[in-house]
Amino acid sequence: MPTKPGLSDTNGSRAPAPEKVSLLAIAICIIVLPLFLWPGLTDYNYAKSILSLILIPLVLVIWSVSWWKMPGYSLRGHWLLLPLVALVAAGGLSLVSAQHVRIALQSLALLLVFLSFMWIVLNVVRSEKDVLWLLGSLLAVGVVIAAYGLLQYLGLLAGPSGLRSSTSSAISTLGNKNHVGAFLLYLLFPSVILLLRARHVWLKAVILGSITFSYTMVLLLRQTGPRVVLAGVAIGLVVGWMIFRTRRPIRANRGWLIALLIAAIAIPGIVLIATRSDRAFITSTSLGELWERNSGDARTQDWWIGADLLLEHPITGIGLGHYKVEFFPSKVTFLQTERGGVHDTYLPIADQAHNEYVQVASEMGSIGVLALIAGLACLAGSLWRRLRAADEDRRADLLLITSGILSILVHGLISFPVHLVSSSMILVLLIGLALSSVYGDDLSFRVSLSKRSGRIVSVILGVVFLALGILAVRDAHANRLMESGYAHFQAGQFHESARLLTKSLALDFAPRQTYYYLAIAQIQLGKLSEATENLEKCLTRYVNEAVLLNYANVLINTGNSQRAIDPLAQLLASHPRNDIQRRATYLHAMAISQIGNPEEAIATIETLIEAHPTYDSAYYGLGGLLAGQGRIEEARAVYQRGLEIIEQELIKNRDKLATGSTSLSPEQIGRAQNRIARLVEQRALLQEQLRQLPR
């Protein structure tokens, strides 16, 4: 006879009281991590990563401390842990080829922490009540995230652009509308377990409303990937239900499931009518068309680059966490190949490959790929065996939990859910629940600890994770200093900016863009030699278009124009944005003029002005080159033409501010004001150059 949910574990014994504390700690973790915001840290996922390195080890320590009160303890394991340990080992081996070991160690620490969380769940969850408690916590968090995002969407709460109604404003506590929609997608199917198991009508109504609300927000955010994944996994769930025939829970909840099905069918139409902005999805004739409309070409390039990185280090990969480090130079190489030449879409800098499997391959090599395949095969085999052996109620639970896992794994083909703290937490939570003793002991094993050995292990874990927590807190403080330093830079307080950024570097375990922020502050302070040194450090850790541009600019201004040629050539070969390309072309012309090719430089800038007549810096540079060649009247004409262009641009930007002050976002107003300030400065330079020309 099945045990009464929540009163005992599947073996008929009550869960030890200390483990209830561990269960509460897990629930707190589920609630706090997705909702956590750290004032001063603008990267939401980074803040959650830091907290996860503190909170999850704390949960592990709380769990291990519970062993002290028992005469002995039996640790539960699963054969899935073996390929997962192999995956961790592959991450460790990737350090061999990692350019920066500390960057790889940061990623390895996060991997270990989340796998530990899965192991804790697998051990602590003993009853159906435990499952419902954790899934209820997850659904409650989803409702809060969805509600916050909806208020931002409606313009009632501030989003990244202030009080502005749009889907891009609905970043909630996750920092990006895409992350919000994906998070809500992943919890939809497992949350149906709560609807099936709830005993009170009012509670079923609340759960139904919560699921429906979360589903509505997934659709309202208008993301093609989650909707395609949702439809595909729903079809898979129907097939699974037909194979494993879980009739009893369906019959017992027929009315509620019909209501959920009606909502699932009706809400897309309601959202379409209400927003009137989703026609592209409806009218698309093929998946290929949807792919093209949703940055498919950029993703394809990301994947090719990942494949090229794998070929560089096919056994160990380029190093865990190093896709973002190696991306830019590999992008330049890729665009020069025949494969890369067919892509004309601008490819922005990518920290992630937008495909978890490509990223595992590139960062951990063939060893990591084999470990991942073994892990997925072991998980699939265990779930299949448990589904066959379970009763109908637990079979329904397993089907819904499996659907949640599949949502993440399938979405990982076109996105990076495992690199987001909130999504990773859902994945390891669902795997831990599915493999817990609640749903059987298939492929499980136990390791017994004596009281003494349990205490020794507990102390070791406490020391290790205390050290990890200290490093995480230091990193958080370093990041806050970096954010503050950059804010002071934007306010024109360059000395204070440099002081804070220098302090940040001293605390950060593996600094990256801080080198760049410090360098641009030092440029403003005239410390060009120090700026050059920091930019060179940055180029091996955080290379992007702005870093290369500033590096070349500093080299030219310190008389090292010959050295500036290579970074500028690399930058131009990367097919940068138009504004970056203009600036890089101009700097390249100035560099070649300084190394003895003024005529070529003049021709380059003249071509640049033809293509971009409002690019004011080009007139200053061209006039100087012409004057240097003795072509005074031509230089005078260029300066005068530049002044005319600047006056036209000043009028346009001032009119824009005067007529659109109520409709412009704060960012747009700031850009217009900065543009005006720069134009005024450039006008003064041109006027001074014009006065210095001989009559």
C-alpha cells in the first residue's frame, strides 16, 4: 500500500529531523537565487553566480552537519554521478590548454557547486511531500518573477529603460526578457504535479492560476525558441502519456486538466489579439524562416567558431569558461575562411556559444563530450526504467519532471540555460527529484559513514566551502568596485575611477574587463604607458572591438604606429559595426601616414568621407594631412566643410532634444547630449586648425 504523502519516506521510515532542516535550506535556495538582486551589480547572472558559490555550499554544510547528530549515515548515490564526475575531471583536464587557469577554475567551481546541489536533493528528498514542497517553492518564485516582469512590461515598474512599456523592459530579477521567458518555460510542466496532487479545491484553483499566468508571460514575451520548445516537449509528453498509460491521475483531475488545456489553447489567441505584434511567428511558412528572423545566422556562426575551437584542442578543449576569451580572435579567423565568407550578418561578441553542447565540446574537448553523452544516456536509461516500474501517480510525476528536464536540454540546442544560475538550479533540482528514492532505487547505491568518518567529511567540506565563500565575497566586492569605478569614469571623475578600479583588480580572483575600464581612465589622465600595459593584459582576457580600438589609438598617440597596424587590421577583419569600422579605418589611415604613407592615408580618409559625410573626426584628420603636404587651400576647404557638417549636426541634435524630451528614453537623451558635447569640442578643434593655416 502506498505510504501517505509527506509522513514517511518510501521505505516506510520517517525522515530524520535534521534532514528537514536541510530540506528547508534547499527550499530557501530555490526561492532566493532566482529573486536575488545585488545593488550595484548590473550583471544579474554574475550576482546570482556569486550568491550560488556562497548559498549552495552553505546548504551542503548544513546537510553534512546533520550527520553529527546520528550514530551513522548512509549517503545515497546514483550511477549518473560517475559520468558527472568524469565531466568534472574533463573540466579539470581542460586547465592544461586554458590560457588563464583562474578563469577556468571559476567555471569549474560553479560546475562542482551545482552538481553538489543535485546530490543534496537526491539524498534529502524522501517523500512525495518533499517533492511538492520544493516544486511549490519553484512555482511561487515563478509567479513573483512573472508578476515583476509583467509590471515592467506594462510600464508600471522601471525596467532597464525606465518606465517604458515594452517586452525588452520585462527583465524582472533575471536581467533579460529571454531569461525570464525561459525560466518560466522550464517550470511549467513540473508544476502540473502540484495540480494533480493538491487535495483542496481552493489550492488547485491557485495552482491552476499560477501555471496559467506563467504560461501567459512565456507567450507575452514573444520569444520563438521557448515557444517552439514548449510545443515540441508538449507533443513528447502526450506520446509519453500514451506509452506509459497514466490514466488514474488524469481521471481524478479531469476537470482541472481540461481547464488547463482550454487555457493553453485560448491564451495564444488572446495574446495575439492583445499585442498585435506576433504576426511574424504566425505567418512564417517554415522553421527556416523563423530561424532567419531570430538571429539564426549569428547562432550558426557561433557554432562554427565553437567547432573551430574544438579542432584547435580536440582532446582537452580550449579550457573551461574560455569560449568568451577565445571568441574574438577565432571569429576573425573564421570570417576569413570560405565558410565564414558566406555570412554577411554582423556577429556581436559572444560570451556563450548559444548551444550548450557546442560549448562543452569547444571548452572540454572530446573527453567532455564523451562524459556528457554518457551522463545523458545514464539519465535517460534511469528515467525509462523508473517510469516502467512506478505506479500510475508516480509515473505521471516522472513524465512531468522529465518534460521539464527536456525543456532545458532541448532549449540548450539554441541557447545557454546551463550558463544561467536560475536555469541551472531548475535543471539540477529536477534531476535530483527524479532520481530520489521517492521514485525508486533503480541504478542507485549507498555508502555508509560511521559517526567519526561523517564528522571528518563534514569538517573537510566546511573548510573547503568556507574558503570558496570567502573568494566569492571578495569577487563580489571587486565587481562592485569595478561598477563604481566605471560610474565615476562616466561622471568624469577619472582619478577616483582609477583608484577604485585598481583596488578592484587587487581583489578580483580572475579580472577581465576591469583592465579595460582602468586603461580608459588612465588615458583620460594622460597615463598612456600604464594604459597600454593594462590594455595588453586585457587583450588576452577580454578582447572586443572597443579594446582593440583604444589599444590602437594609444599606440598611435605614443608614437608606436607600426605596432598599431596589426590590431587595426584584426579589428577591420572582424567585420565590426559601422561606427567601429569608421573609427578603425580612420585610425588605420593615421597610422600609415605616420609610418611614411601620407598619400595613401589621404586617399583612405577621402573615401571614408564619401561613405560617411557626417563623420566629423575625418575632416580634422584629412585637413591636417593635407596641410602637412603643403596643400593649404585644400586643407582650408576640408576644415570649412567639416564646420558646416558640425553645425548641421548640432542643429539636428538640439532639435531632437527640444522636440522629443518627453518621448525619448534616458539613454537616448544621454546619447544626444554626449553627441552635442563632442560636436562642440570638435568644432573648437577645427576652428583652431583653420586659424593656424597660413594666409
